[in-house]
Amino acid sequence: MDQSDPLDTARDFGLHRLADGYPDEIREAAAFARLLAQKLPRDLAPDEEPAHVYRAKTAS
Amino acid sequence: MTDFAELSIAEAGGLLRARKISPVEYTQALLDRIVRHDGALNAFLRLMPDEALAAAKTAEAQIMAGDWRGPMHGVPYALKDIIDAAGVPTTCHSKIFADAKAASADAHVTGLLRRAGAILLGKTSTHEFAIGGPSFDLPWPPARNPWNREHFPGGSSSGSGAALAAGFVPAALGSDTGGSVRNPASFCGLAGMKPTYGRVSRRGVFPLSYSLDHVGPMTRTVADNAILLNVLAGHDAADPGSADRAAPDFSAALERGVSGLRIGVIRHFFDGDLHADAEMKCGIENALDVLRGLGAKVRDIALTPLGDYAAANRIILLSEAFAIHETWFRERPQDYGSSTRRRIGGGAFIRAADYVNATRVKARLACEFADTMRDIDVAITASSMDLPARLDDPEALEHGYGRQARPPFNLIGAPALAVPTGFSSSGLPLSMQIVAKNFDEAMIYRVAHAYEQAAGWTARRPKLA
């Protein structure tokens, strides 16, 4: 997540009413998203694929 | 004289089948109780007395004619108001849908219950779109906890939890994307199951996050939960996440006990990664002692830290939720509650790479869990770390929101049941989670039922004013 003003980013996304009407909420939401991204593990190997398709293992 | 509010599904089913009680008198008694008490609890957004009594009369005629359809026939239940019932609007507890038209069809689960002869009493309150709450800035007030109405009943399936604890219904459905069945089950002293991803169809349920959404049964007893899942489970080709595999009889192994079963305790989730409230922790330790006393072999197991699960769950959830809500966020942000804007709004700021990496973490953690569970029958950990906060204390509510160990099992898809482990010194319910391998809900019920029978917590009921 870059450090640009989240209100500008929201406006870039077309969320003008949200950014203009609820700036504090948007700043809080953006800060939380940034925090989540920082908490994500970074040691993923290239062959670790996304779980796009659910492949359940059966109970043994 | 029958106290209808106290009946379990198992008890009611037996009485209905034997024609000792009538679906009509049962339905009427619960409707009367709701009218008498729900003004103080706000469990229901919409009560459906006419439809319910008509369905009860039909059930009565069928049972009298010998056409008994199973243990839910003639049994009243409630639906979280993100789940469609034909002919009734689904509001998602939001101004966005406050004037919504009636649903044109039943959700898959509603249809299953209708065919089983269950009686829908009404739609229950939720956090807005199953995420924003508890909130006082929505068209309807939040549900309150029957054990102490000043306190949060858990969410987002808040009304379903409150309705069960208050004796308004013996069965209710909730949805669970980060813990929304298990949280109200924990805070209201109930059994709440998040089944394996794909076990129960989500067709006709308003989505929060496609990858993480589950529909689950909520009841006052474990045996009732198995009865309800017996109706709900099964493949639905119209739900892309539905698993094409047969469901077993979830009640079949209930009485087999736990002697010799291997229980792993994910202690670091509640005594390391996070630190649970002392009474909550004590409830889990006492439950483990009970299970040891019943012959289970209990040992600690370790998984990846809880924070990794929580971050991946949240990144996927918020990204997918924002994708669903983006148009309304552009055009009608004023029609959401503040809590929903703050939570779903975060999804606008998550990078695509982080979303993809979260799904890769999901795959990694699902494999780790499967490997860890290879020589374990069930795992036990905390559900909530804290007791239910007061509804007039927004800081405590927000603080408690992330202090829980439920999202890991949404992320990896494994089944997880919240069950009561007693009561705090202040009289509020305590709880734990029992988790199993994918599609092994029956093992969870077996362990939970043995514990419940030994501990006896479900006999206690809140006193309504």
C-alpha cells in the first residue's frame, strides 16, 4: 500500500461521495487495509498456488 | 402442561410425531412469546404470524394423515435476514434494501426446510450485510442478549442467537464468514456450527465473501444441531462452492462417547497469540478435564500463529465484499451504517497482489491443518477471547471484534462448532470451539454431545423480564 492520501485514492476510484461525506471513516478503513497487508506472510514460494478452486481433503 | 419455549427439536419432534402436541398450538405459543418479549430483545426484523400459522395447519393435517416428514416437521424456526424466503423481502438489516421487493424464490436451505415441514416464524436481525454492527444507525435496532439485555448477543447472526436463547424458536439459521454463527452461539450459550465449506448450499443467501461464506445451523443443544444439519447438508449444483458428496446421518454417532478419541488443543490461539479472559480460559480448561475424565486423550498441538489466519481471512473477505458493494458505495454511501462503511470500505484499498497472496496463504494453511489433524480426531480452541461487551460501550465492542479464533476455520474451510462451557461470575455464557477435518462434522457432534451431556450447561435458561 502506498502512502498517498486515501481520500485522493478513493476519488480516483470514483468514490467521491464516500470520500467527501465520510473522510474519517475512509482514512480508518485505508489504515486498516494497510495494516492487514503488512501482517500477511511474505515467505511464499513461487509454486505456492492460490486456492482458487476448493479441493477438500476427505476425513480419514 | 407443555412449556413450548423449553422444547428441544428432538423433544418437539417426538411429541409432534406422536400427536401429543399440535404444530398449530406450538407455533401459536412461540408467536405469543415473541410478541410478549421481543420488544426488549429485537431478535426479529419481521415476524410472519399468518404465514407461520398457515404452514402449521398444513403440517398438522399432514401429520394427522400419517405423512410425517421427519424431525423438523411442524417445528418452528427463524432465518437470518440475509437468507431468502419466497414472498418475503430480504433486507440484510440495511437501508439499501429497506424497500426491497419480496424474494421470488426460497434460498436452497429455506426450500429444504419447507419440504421438511418446518415452520418459518420470521426473519432475524443481523449486522448490516452480515458485517456492519452492532449498530444504532440502521433502520432497525441491534438485537440484545437474553442473558443480559445490556450486552451484545454476538454477531453477525445476532437475532438468530437471541431468538434461540430467549426460547422464541428451537432452531435458527445463520451465516458465517469470519465467525458469524459461532459468535452469537458463544455469547448466547448455544450450539452453532460452521459446517465444512461446500457442505451447505449458499444459493439465495446474500453474499459477503464468496470464498469464505458458510450457512450454519444454530440450536440450543448439540443433538438438535445435528438434526438441523441433516436437513441442510447436501450438494446443490446451483451453488458453485457446493461439494458434490453425500452427507452422512450426523446424529448417528452422537452416543458413541469419546473414550480413546484424540483431542488436540490449539492453546496458542488463546494463550499466546492472544490472551483470553481468565474465565473464558478456565471454561475451556474445565471442559478439557471433563473430556479427559470421559476417556479422551488430550494433548496440545501447534498451528501457524492466529494473526496470519486472521490477516488472510480479512484481506479476502474485505476484497470480495467491496467488489459486491462497490456500486452502492459509489452511489449510496449515505445509506450504509458507519460500521459497514468503515469495514467494507477497507476493501477498496487492498492491492490485487495482497488479495492473491492471501489466497495462497489460505492454501498453505489448509494443508498445514490437514497435516496436523492426521493423527487427531478433533481440535479444541477458544471461540471468543472476551465476554460479551455492553452494547453501550463502542470501544469495548470494537476491541472484542478481532479478539477471537473463528476466522481460521472460514479460511481453511474446516468445520467448527461453538459450544457452551459454562457461565461467567456475571452470568454471561462461556464457550469453546471444537474443530475437525473437512466433512467430519459427525465427529465434532460426537465429542460435543458427550461433553454437553456430562457438563449440563444447556439446561440453564435466561430469565426474561
